[in-house]
Amino acid sequence: YFNKKTPVQKAIRYIKNSKRFNLYSLDLSKANAYPDDKSLSLSLARARLVKQIWEEHYLNQALIRKQFHYFIEGSQFDYYFSKGLKTTQYYDIFLVVRYLKYKNKLRAHIVNTFNDQILKLVAEKNNFPKTPKLVCNGYVNDEELDEKFEKYKSGEISHKDFVEYLREQKT
């Protein structure tokens, strides 16, 4: 049903892991509520380490978020990152650059769609000799981001300098 290249299609393969986490949570709750029940699913839920289940769940969530180009951070991931998965400063900057590039694509798409669908009609209805165009200026573009990122990768600028550069830019 979905194009194989879309984030939804890529993330669908992680649904089974999310379902497994939800089923485990239900079994563990039932096992705690009925300690005398010795059924296989409840016994397995009692035997598994909760920490292991949560770590698998957080990793699964991080993989899903990655498909949609979301940052892999936040309060729900703090536990996991403090215990297991570590990210480097390079990866943090890589994620920010990737996010800003997708943000630029989205902004361009919205502006172009607005120009084509709305402003074109406004110009026709009001008999403008020329169709007005909405333009977004002043935002950091992909070329500037790539240039700074290459400088960071080559060691010409530090992590702190790159972060300061982004703070000064309109994103």
C-alpha cells in the first residue's frame, strides 16, 4: 500500500517489536495482579528483566523516529541513553544538519504550493498584471549547512563553533 521508500513503509517493520512490548506490559501487569497464575506467558513475563524490555523498546522507538528524521532524544530516551546507547557530538550535529535540510525542503514545498495554488488565484481574481510570489529570505540554506558541516568534519571548526553558527542563523 505504501511506497517502499516512504518513512511509513520503513517504520512498519518495527511494529512487531512495539506490539511485543505492549503484550509484555499487559502480561507483566496480569502476572503482578495474579501471582498464583502459572501460565506460560505470565511466567515468561515474570522471568524477563524489565530493564531489558525497556531498552529494547527505547531502541525500537529510536529506530522509528530515525525513519521520520526526528531527533533521537527527549525525556523518554534519557534513561536509555544514560544506560546504553550513546551518541557522539558528530552524530548530534549530523542529525541537526539532516533535520534542517528536511525543514528547508518542507519550507520550499509550502511556499511553492502557496504560490501555485493561492497567489495565482488571487492574481487572477484581482486582475494583477503579474502573479505575485512569496519568497522566504534569510534562512540558512543547504549549501551553507553543507559547507559548515564539511568544515566541522575536517576539523577546521569545533563542535562549539558549529553550535554557535546555528544559533546565529535563522533556521
